[in-house]
Amino acid sequence: MVKLQEVPISKIRRPLFRQNDQAKVAALMESIQDIGLQEPIDVLEVDGEYYGFSGCHRYEACSRLGQETILCRVRRAPRSVLQRHLA
């Protein structure tokens, strides 16, 4: 089951490094300042911890804007699902 909720940015772990396109991040920052975040990011909740694997540009834009939370589609999953994402 997926639920929509605000999650503290500081609580989202990003275990896989990804190089973001800084021009895209800057454009998203401008858009988010003007109209807000339009598309939530997807996170896995495993044992009360949040893991993000997509939405890297939106995550960085919100983080750089100093937002404390970000709108997420949260899907609870067992540790075995997390391990498949990390493989």
C-alpha cells in the first residue's frame, strides 16, 4: 500500500550516488519556489527508515531551498526488497 505524506528531508537516506544535472536542479528550484512541488518523490519505508532511489533532482532542489520536508509516495517494504534495490 502506498501513502502520500510529508517526510523530513533529513530522514531520507540516499544509498546510491547519482550525479544530478545542475541546470535541471536550478530549474526545479525556481519552479518549486513559484508553484510548489508538483510531483512527489517515491521512498521505501523499511523498519521505520526512509530510503530514496528516484526523484534525485526534486530531492536536491527541495534540500537546497532549505525545505524541512518533502512530499513522498511512501511504500512500506521488508528489508529483502531494500536489498534488491541495493544490488
